[in-house]
Amino acid sequence: MNTPSEPHVRLAHFPVALFASVMGAAGLAIAWLKAGHLGLVPEEIGALLRWLASVLFTFLLLTYAAKLLRHPAAVLAERAHPLKQNFFPAISIGLILLATAWRHDAPQAASWLWGIGAALHLAFTLLAMSGWIHHPHFQINHANPAWFIPVVGNILIPVAGVGFAPADISWFFFSIGLVFWLVLMTIVLYRLFFHEPLPLRLTPTLFILLAPPSVGFLAWLALTDSLDAFARILYFTALFLGLLLASNAARFFRVPFFISAWAYSFPLAALTLATFEMATRSSLAFYNWLGWVLLVLLSAVVAILAVKTVLAALAGRICVPE
């Protein structure tokens, strides 16, 4: 008889949410690569982190493919789950982030990664939107910041997309991400303001609020090459949300480790990159200093999350029934 400790049984419980770790690792790599391109640190640091993120994505993708082959019902159950289904687009976002990380040093491979990632993310967006519109079971208490991942993730595509495809394609994805960010932001804030607090397991997903304006700022600059009024609105919205989350730091420190804690990582990386870009565009020393503070914080957060994830896996607390 099978026991939960047997590898193929544990494989059935391999969580798709682990792909959020690729977003964090790739975001960290891109942040260090940005610092390297600015001449602030050796570029080899970012290059090494980029390889680590690529290996991590490959490992998770092969493992999840094995789960799909061995336990298709478990994958379908995750696709139907009101929370877990929102993490499937982390796979396509991982591809897009890796394309962004490799675009200067391996442009041809990066172009393929971006194209596959963009097409896959569009499919995930259509599935998510269709599910929300025709659902038989969603309630307001199901709404949480993880809902941003399928739809608002589109806002990331133009960051590298302007170098790989006609501008209208990037504008298409940017428009989807921007408009539905505002829609979903309203829904999520309504849920947070007027209904019960998020479950402890989902508390880290509040950091996802940082990502849309931070990435939107980077995408807008990629599309317009202009630090105009709208770009500043996006950046300062992200900065305010960062301050809001920092003012509640004690609440986050009290949350035990869950896989959802990887939600801390990519939004921090996005704000770090936006701040370095702001430093470059404005030539103000304050943003350069703030970028360094955020880069150190981001590096510490990803390192802690990586260690805690490995320890949890070794202790058998991952890939188990919830």
C-alpha cells in the first residue's frame, strides 16, 4: 500500500505555487544584472543568479510535468481550486522573466522564451477571465492579491517585448494589465476593507500589491522611453505601497513560513528595479541609495526563503496534503 512518504505519492501534492520561487529568483537575478550594467557591482553576480533561476525553473517544470503525467487528476484539482489556479500563470511569468534576464546575452533564446511565455500567459488570462465570469462558486472572500497574477501579469510582457516584437503587441498586453489592475485592485481592497482579514497562509500575498505599479513603471518606460507624469504616478504609487507594507512589517514577521511567502520576493524585485531605473532617469542620488537598500533587502529575503523552503522540503512539510 502507498504511504505519503513514497516519492510518487508526494509528487501528487507537488504545489504549482512553487513556481513563485522562480519569479523571485529571476527577479533577484535581473536586479543584480541591472546593478551590474550600471557599473555598481560585478556583472558576474547577476549572471550566476540568472543561471540558478534558469536551473530552478527547469527543475520545477520537469517535476510538474511528471506530476501531470502521473497524477493528472491532482493537476485538474489545482486548476479548479479558487486560490491555487491563480499560480499556474507563474509558469508563463517565469518564462518571461528568464527572457528578460537573458535578452542581452542570449537574445535569440530569450526571444523564444518571451514568445512562448507571452502566448502561454495570454491563454492563462483568457482561462482566468472566463472562469471568473462563468463561475459557479466564487465569493468575495475568495478574492485576494494572488488574483493579480493571471491578468495583471500581462503588464510585465512589454518590459522585454519591445525588443522582440512589434510595439502594438506590447501595447496590447500592457493595456490588459493596466486596466484590469485597476479593476482587481478595487475588488481586492473592497474585500480587505469590508470583510474578514486574509487567512494567515495568504498574508504574504499582500506584497503582490507592489508588483503592478512597479512593473507598470518599467513597462511604460520601455514603451515610451519617457519619465513623464504617468510614469511618476506609477512609481510613486509603488513607493507608497512599499511604505504601507513596511509600516506593517511586524505583522509579516509573525507569519510562519508557507510556500506563499515567496510572494514577498518578486514584488520587492520589481520595486528595486523600478528604483534603479528611477535613479538612472532622474540622476538623483536618493533613488540610487534607495535602490541599494532595496537590493540588499531583496537579496536577504530570497536567501531566507530559499533556506526555509529547502528545510521545509527536507522535513517533509512540502508536497503533503493540505
